[in-house]
Amino acid sequence: MEHPIPIDEEYKFDEGLILSSTDANGVITYANRKFCEIAGYPKEELIGQNHNMIRHPDMPKAAFKALWDTLHEGKEWSGIVKNLRKDGRYYWVYSHITPIVEDGQLKGYSAARRPAFSTEVETVIPVYQEMLEKEQSKGV
Ligand SMILES: Cc1cc2nc3c(=O)[nH]c(=O)nc-3n(C[C@H](O)[C@H](O)[C@H](O)COP(=O)(O)O)c2cc1C
């Protein structure tokens, strides 16, 4: 699927929980109505896609590596993420992701997100920027 072209405009939302689940490979298997509304996609366009379809290019790769390293250890991960809407605008969330284990078997992952507070966003912007610049200078 084509990624939207990012525009430098924030899409603000101030309430609700964005819920999604994926299989063990990060392919979306469930999206609630709030996810569709905030990401700007109808449900049919989200289900079956890799969760990176809402990845924003301003997010450093190392942030997602940390996320997957944590999940692969069977632990829960939480952090602040900048996401890309279908219309190119961005939105910031505080995200919590949990491995779903049944009978000792990893079934997939489940994520819940709320709007990020502006204080959280202000804290991570310079951190992500520095990580991104390092990655770009190394050609990662
Ligand atoms: C349950 C779950 C939720 C995720 N939510 C997001 C998300 O909101 N935004 C995002 O960019 N990546 C999210 N990811 C991580 C993506 O799977 C992906 O690793 C990331 O977008 C970076 O893309 P890449 O792995 O292709 O480099 C999520 C992963 C899981 C398992």
C-alpha cells in the first residue's frame, strides 16, 4: 500500500482510546472505530495491513527497534508515537502494547492509545530528532 505524503499539520484529538490488535508479525487483525476515525481509514483498509501503514517518517527506526525488542522479550511496551493519517496530517499518541499469550503460545499483540499530553510530546520531539539525525548521518 502507498504511504500518504506527510503534511506539517497536526490532527488534534483530545479523548478516547485507539485500540488495535495484530498477529505475531504486526499485521492488523482488529481496529476499533476510534482507530478508523483518528487514522482516517475505513476499517477494511486497516485490517490485513502491516501496522507500519501509519508509520510517520519523523519517527526514528531505533524507537521501533526498542518496541519490538521489548515485545519479543514477552514484555509490555509503552511510549509516545507520532503517527501518519491517511490525509497526511500527524497525530501524537501515548501507546501501550501488550503481547497476547494463550497456552504459552504467542498469538499476537494488542495496543491501546490515548492522546499524548503536550508535555510528553515536547519531551520526545528533541530526543526523536536527535535519534533521526544520527540515523540519517549513518545512512541507516
Ligand atoms: C500492536 C502493535 C501496534 C503498533 N502500533 C504502531 C503505531 O501506532 N504506529 C507505528 O508507527 N507503529 C506501530 N507499531 C509498530 C509497527 O509494527 C512497525 O514496526 C513500525 O511502524 C515501524 O515500521 P517498520 O517495522 O516497517 O520499520 C505497532 C506494532 C504492534 C505490534
